[in-house]
Amino acid sequence: MKLVNLLTLRLSVIGALVFAFWATLFYFAIIDEINDEVDDSLEDHAETVIRRSLAGEPLPDEPATTNNQYYLHEVSAEYAASRSHIRYEDNEVYIKAKNEFEPARTISYIFNDDRGRFFEVVVFTPTIDKADLKAAVAYWLAALYAAMVACIVVVNRRSLRRGMRPLQAILAWLDDYRLGERNKEMPQNTNVTEFRRLGEAICRTTKRNEALFEEQKRFTANASHELQTPLAVIQSRLEMLLDDGQLTEQQMGEVVKALHTLKALSRTNRSLLLLSKIAGGQFTSTEAISMAGTVDRLLPDMEMIYAHKGIAVERRTHGDLVLNMDESLATTLATNLLKNAFTHANRGGRITISISPASMAIANTGQDTPLDGQRIFERFYHTPGNASSTGLGLSIVQAICRLYGIGVAYRFERGMHVFEVKP
């Protein structure tokens, strides 16, 4: 959820709770004020009736209006004992002037005269319908709340979008940032302290990462370069031992195994060195390379090497894919994709090579389930049951494509594993 929408939602919920609480207090405050004013008038009239009744004076006449009507009657001692002598109530009473029942506020006094008789005087006056008041308060507060939410949405979207522009710029910069590449300067045109500190922290972090990346790249390149000569010397000496002819058959077998391991290590070392050179931007020359021609040149050698697997190769050409890149890297790109297809294709399987001006796709049969598309281009990642390769071929493919801004993707369709390159 976007930050603007999240803040709007939270403010709306908080506003609803505040409005509900305030509306409750507002309603009871109004009712309390109305009751106070009405009760004062009822008390005065009731005291007048009681005073005249006890003094034997004529009782007040029935008012011409509906206000402060009363009735006085004698009650039993038991009735008087069972009730409070002063009661304030909201009741439905019959209004003679209107000949109907209406909501009214009533006050009831129970008193006794000098002869011990108990009397009750009830004074009432029509008042507001509290149910109607509740509905009116709820209606207008709901309308006010709806207007407030609309204002919150408009104000939030305009003010927060304007206020969040520095954050959006930082996020856009992070999306475009690539470790080890030449990146734009992070925009810092903001007066918001938090955004400025965030940008400064990200700049410090990226600088540390760049320094670590450069150090790691130099170490990998130097180590791979320094290892290449000793590996070649060891391989040469082992081959001389084999040619000497003085080893036993068992010793020759062990030397052959050592040579296989050494060759695998040498291939891994060369691959790491190539990755370091690609990351270091050491391939600067570019020319228009025909990928159809590159595949045609490499395919016969691949078919000869993997002839024992009986793989059928189908080539579909609908034009030529021309890429502007270093020739040696174009060869490496095509070689690794073809080798990957031949290596992982099952015996008697098939490979389909489709080339068009828009893409080059190399598909092969193999295991019946899709590969892990998230990890297939990771360094030293091996598919289940196949750990004989260096695990760097597809990593080199991805590094080459990333260097020239070319897309490479994997998918599994119709029982075939497809690797597609698109400029």
C-alpha cells in the first residue's frame, strides 16, 4: 500500500473514532443543558403548587399553552415510601391542548401536609424528541465526517505527494543504481531533515559497497591471474610424468584423475578471471556481431563433441540478430549457451535454436521439471544431479548481457528449457 493511502486510511479511522467520541459528548452536553433549563422551570412551578396547596391558597390556573401543566393528587403512605420524593423523568404524556401524546420532561414531588396525608404533584412540559435529536446529530456528523475525509484525501494527495518528492527521487535513484557501474549523483535538493539524512546514509553505504566491490574485484582478478601460471606448471609436470612411462598403472590412473581435477580448477579460474574482466570494464571495443554467423561457426564443434549423446539439433532462422559488442564476448555468450544446452540435454534429446532480428532462443530437453529461475544465473549454482560443470557458464552469460544492456531470461515451456537473449 502506498504511503499516501496508508496515511489517509489511518487519519480516516482516527477521525471516525474522534468524531464518534465527540458526538457522544456533544449529544449528552446538549441534553444536559436542555434538561437543566427545563428542570429549573418545572421546579419553580412545582414549588408554587406545593406552597399554595399547603397554605390553602388557590392553585395556579391551567396554562393556556402546553408549558408547565400539572396535576396534584393524594397518594398512600405505602406509595410515598416506595418512591423517591423528587423524581426527574422523560415520559410520553397526554397534552390536552394538542389532544395527543408527546415526549415531555416531568418532575414529581411527594409531600405531606400537617395532617400527615401524602400528596404527589407532577409538573410536565413538552420537550424535544431525543430520538429525533440523536438522528439529526448522527446525520449531520456523518455528513461532516464525509466532508472531512474528502478534504483529508485531497489535502494528503497534494501535500504528501509534494512533500514525498525527495523520497520518490531517492527511490528512483536506488532503482537505477548498479553496483560497480557509473551511476548518477543522488539528488539532495530537499530541506526535510529526515530525507536529507536518509540520502546521506545511502550515499555513505553505497560508497562503502563500491569500495568493497572494487577490492573484491581486484582480489579475484589478481588471485585468478596469479593462479593461472602455477596451474599451468603443475599440469605440464603431470603430463610429463605420464609421458615418462616409469609409472605403474595405478599411479598413472591417479595422475590422470589429478589432471582432470586440475583442468576443472583451471577452467573455473579462467571463468572467474573473465568475470572479473567483464565487471572491470576491460572489454571496450564494440562492433556489429552476427549471432547467426557466430552460432553457425560454433555449432559443428559442439555437435562433434557431444555426438555420443545422439542429440538432434533443429535450427530455425527468421533473420539475423545483430549485437554491438566485443567479438570475443559474443563468442563466449553463444558458446556458453550452446554448451549449457548440450550438457544438460538428455541422451537422444533435441535442441532447438531460434534466431530472429529481435531475439535468440536456445532450448533443450532435459529434466521434466522447471529449474529455479531465481538461482539459475547465480555463480557456482548446479542443477540437481549435475555438479560436473563449473557453475559459472550462465553467470558469465548474465554478466555479458548486463554489460551491454541485453536481456537474458529463462523459461520452461512444452517440456523444454529455454534461454532467450533479447537486445
